[in-house]
Amino acid sequence: MNQAKRQAIFETLKEVNPTPTTELEYTSPFELLIAVLLSAQATDVSVNKATRKLFPVANTPAAMLALGEEGLADYIRTIGLYRSKARHVIQTCRILLEQHGGEVPRDRAALEALPGVGRKTANVVMNTAFGEPTIAVDTHIFRVANRTRLAPGKNVLEVELGLLKFVPAEFQHDAHHWLILHGRYVCKARRPECWHCAIEPLCEYRDKILTPPAR
């Protein structure tokens, strides 16, 4: 895919959705960090249902730590892997208080040092909470980048580095949100809905499905 086509893809995505953002509900960097931690192998919808009850009770590291693992588990037991996530969240809160003055660090290395926080989670927090031009590659973005040929790669790191290289600078801050939403609602895993895809004319996927299923 040439760079002119990549430029056109992001111009189109911006036209369709000028101000994309995460579907996780949060009001502070700490709430976002916890929501992203909880979202691993879970849907944003299920996380939001849990945090709507959790955050009014505990939305700071100190308040979350006071709940303890069992207390936190009661709020998030509807989310997959809730026990290990409760453990990671409590450990993370302790580190935030002891090493970062209760604040979420903006530094990638410091974020990735937190229990349960990998490169993808760090990228989400850096981008969404702090406005950094990072791109967190999840299964949706990995699929879209490879399927469209926007930034093909064999693993998530290759795709991330490819996107950072090829996405025009003016679009890098919002690229993560555009691509994840596109993969979630249009360029779906089992059956991409090419028939109503805004970037279909620019996409280089060979097996496009241009006819909607019969009802």
C-alpha cells in the first residue's frame, strides 16, 4: 500500500468519526488504567457495567487498596479472570502509592512495571489519558492492519511499529481509536462488512464481501 492511499484512509476515517475515543468509561487516568487492566479478554461493555458500581466506591489507589482483593473481587466477579485481575489491581495500587505518589505515571517503562500492565495497556493509557501518539495493537487493529495491508505484520509489535512508521503524523493520536472501532463494527473477524465500509475503495483485502447477507 502506498502512502497516498494510507493518507486517504485516515482522512476518510476522520471524516466519518472526527473525535474518536475509547468506549471504556472513565473520568481520570487512574480509572482508565483500572478499566484497561480489567478489559483484557473481556468486553468493554462488561467492564463498564462493573466499574459503574466500583468507581463511585473506589476511584483512587488508596480507596481501591482499602477494598482488598476480596472486596474488589465482589465488584468485578462478572468479568473474566476476575481473581487474577483483582490481585493485579491491588498490587498496582500499592505500587502507585509507594512509588508514584498515588499518580499514574506517564512513562512507558514505569507503566509496564505495574502488575498486569503490558505494552498494549501502557499504550492505551499514554494515548488516551496523556495524549501521546501511541498505537495500542489489539486483535481488532492487528486484523485491520493486515487485512487492509495498511501495516501488515506477523505479530502485534511488527504491526505497531509499522503503523507508527506509516500513519501520517497528523492522525497518529487518533489512529488507535479509529482502527479498533473499525475492526469492532465494520471489519469484523468472521465476516467483514465491506458493503458499507467507508474505506473499502482504498482497502487491498482480496476477499471482500460486497453483498450483505440475505435476510
